[in-house]
Amino acid sequence: MEKEIWVLIEHREKEIEEASLEVLVEARRLAKKARLRVAALVLGSSAQPFAEALNRYGADRICAVPHELLKQYTTDGYTTALADLVKIRCPEIFLLAATALGRDLAPRLATRLQIGLISDCRVLDINKEGALEMTRPSTGGRVYTRFEGSGAKPCMATIRPGVLGLGKPLKGNKAEVEEISMDLKSEDVRTRVLGISSVDRRDLDISEAEFVLAFGRGLGEKSNLIKMEALADEMNACIAGSRVAVDEGYVSFERQIGQTGKTISPKVIFCCGISGAQQFTMGMRESGFIVAINNNRKADIFKVADISVLGDLNEVVPELVEVLKSSK
Ligand SMILES: Cc1cc2nc3c(=O)[nH]c(=O)nc-3n(C[C@H](O)[C@H](O)[C@H](O)COP(=O)(O)OP(=O)(O)OC[C@H]3O[C@@H](n4cnc5c(N)ncnc54)[C@H](O)[C@@H]3O)c2cc1C
């Protein structure tokens, strides 16, 4: 059997999570360097609904386990199924997206297999010795640490979503498909999913949100919140704030970004009336695209922003809302 990099493919309602495709694209790049093949693992479904996307993003092989007990994600079910597969097939590298599922599953699987795990990586590479190198932030994002995967196989890592991107899809790639039947028993899975309900964007954990609208002391007064909510509605964004925004009672503590709050990396973040103190930016500088609105041209937030808007947020935000409304 040829040596492989495995990528776990997360899917929901016949849609693949984009974060898994990002990992697949990265696995393809690494596989070229290390002369490995890329296998995409689909649990709880046949390969068919996902084959086209997995071909486009670089799978050499799709390995599907369409077992009834894997239809809904459970830590037990996925851990048992994947641990059994790993023991039989012995992949060289196993990559997952650092999504809520990946963060739950990867440590459990690594422990079951008695192997190491480097979580939340930003950069991966293959070094001259052919080993996987994994780089991730440490000490609250102040330094980056590089690890070499030279221990027990597979070398396992999770990758922060939204960092690597998808790039151009491939044309004409056709993965082999293998469907595996597995002897998974209901007593192997201690939890049952009784139902799934969607969470209102307003109640979403800010570290899970793709779009975040953050504000700080520059909001001025609580009555201005209405303007922010109008923009959040148009952006389909989750609301968050600096520590001052929490101290002023504009947002609750679980929505605080930064050293003593949460570290987030949404696809897009708007920072309105936030100065950009280091304790704030260490919680958001890994975001995919940063827009800052501030009335002080020397504000530090502009140093990390992709787009800097110099102006009063009380004027800029309502104008943005109008532009977004009319562009729909
Ligand atoms: C140990 C420690 C831990 C900390 N942890 C955190 C943390 O987790 N998160 C955090 O955020 N902070 C944290 N802080 C506090 C941090 O140092 C800053 O004080 C805080 O981030 C500042 O919040 P701010 O940007 O909202 O306010 P300010 O620094 O006061 O900035 C307000 C900004 O709004 C702009 N502004 C004002 N009016 C307008 C307007 N009308 N339109 C547009 N712009 C306007 C101003 O130009 C200014 O840049 C911590 C501090 C310490 C010492």
C-alpha cells in the first residue's frame, strides 16, 4: 500500500465544510513534496455526494465509511472508527481542520492511538529529512513555535480554518473510491444525537463566527449600539468588543477579544472605535481580513488592518449599512 496523508472531511447536510477543503489543498501540496498520496476520509456517508468536490481539491483516494452510527458526529463513534482505520492502514500524516469538531476529536484520537498532536497550526511544511514541520502560535500569539513530526506515526495536526485558503480547483483529477464496512457497535457510542437546532448568529460563540463586528470605547454611548446592530445584520456578523466595550457594558464578557478574552480568527472582522492595543490585537490578528474604522490616523489598529477607514464611526457605519442594503 502506498504511503498516504489522510484528511478528515467534515460534512453537514451533504455539504463539505470549507475548512476541510483547505486542509485537503494543503495536504496535496505537502504530498507532492513528500511523495505521498492524499486520502480524504468521509465518515457516515458514501463517497458519492462529495466526490466531485474532493476531486477538485486534490484527493487521490476517497475512503468512505457509510456506517449508520457515524451519520451524526459523536466523539466516541469517530474516535473508534478512525483509530481502527489508522491501526490497519498506518498513514504517515493525519490532518484535520481545527474546527469545533476537529478540536474535540483530534486530542481524543491522538490519546487513543498514543501519538502526538500539534493543534491549531498556521504553517505546515516538509523539511529536508522528509518530516512534517508544524508551526503554531504560542504564549498568546506572541511567538511562533515550530515542531518536527519525527515520532510515532501518523504525525497528527489540526490546522486553523481560514488561514490557508482554497486556491484554484484542479481540473480532471479523479480519485479512487473505496467504501469500507466497519464493525461498529451501538455500545461503542455512548452519546446519541437526538436533534440539531441552528443557533442564532447573535448567540454564536465569537470564536466560531466567520464574520465579526467588534467595537470599543469609540462607540461613545450605549445608544449607538443600534447602528452596530444594523451593520451586523447586513454583514450577518457576530458582535464582539474590546475590554473597554465590556467595562462600559456594550457587550458581555464572553464577547471580549484579547489577552483576557478570546482569540478569534474569523474570515472578516470589522474593528470600530478600537485603538489596537497589543492586548486586543493578540486576540484577532490571525483574522482573514481586517477592516478598521477609527478617527485617529495614528491608531495602532491601522497597522494590522487590510483596509483602514479614517473617520467617525457614527458617520461611516450608517453609510456602510446603506451601501450594503442597496447592493443586495
Ligand atoms: C493585563 C491586561 C490585559 C488586558 N486584556 C485585554 C483584552 O483581553 N482585550 C482588550 O481589548 N483589552 C485588554 N486590555 C486593555 C487594553 O490595554 C486597552 O486598554 C483596550 O484594548 C482599549 O480598548 P479600546 O480600544 O476600546 O479603547 P481605547 O484604547 O480608548 O481606544 C478607543 C479608540 O476609539 C477611537 N475613537 C473614538 N471615538 C471614535 C469615533 N467616533 N469614531 C471612530 N473612532 C473613534 C479612538 O481614536 C481610539 O483609537 C488589557 C490590559 C491589561 C493591562
